[in-house]
Amino acid sequence: MEEKEDEILTLQEAADFLRVGRNAMSKMVNNGEIPGKKVGREWRFSRQALLKWLENGQAKNKK
């Protein structure tokens, strides 16, 4: 399968793409820290939106 910038990712695929754990990814999306859409019971992510999020440094620093 050819990778495209507008590819839609599942929660696990997005976590793998960002190199974070599934639980961390789930927590970030549920807290609104990362762009994603819920489709039924499943989260979906745009690879391009995740890249923009990373490039813009939109991660929230919480301690």
C-alpha cells in the first residue's frame, strides 16, 4: 500500500506514527491535545494533520 500524506490512520497507527504508546495517544486525543475525529466508537486521524500538529509545536506542556 502506497503511503500518502492524506492517509487516514487508526488510533494504533497514529500512535505508531508518533512513536507513543496507545494509552498515551488515547489520553492526548481525549484531552483535545491532538487532532482526531471519532467515527462511531473508533478514533481516526489524518496523517497530514498530525504532521502539521508536530511542525507547529502544538503539543501542550502539562506537568
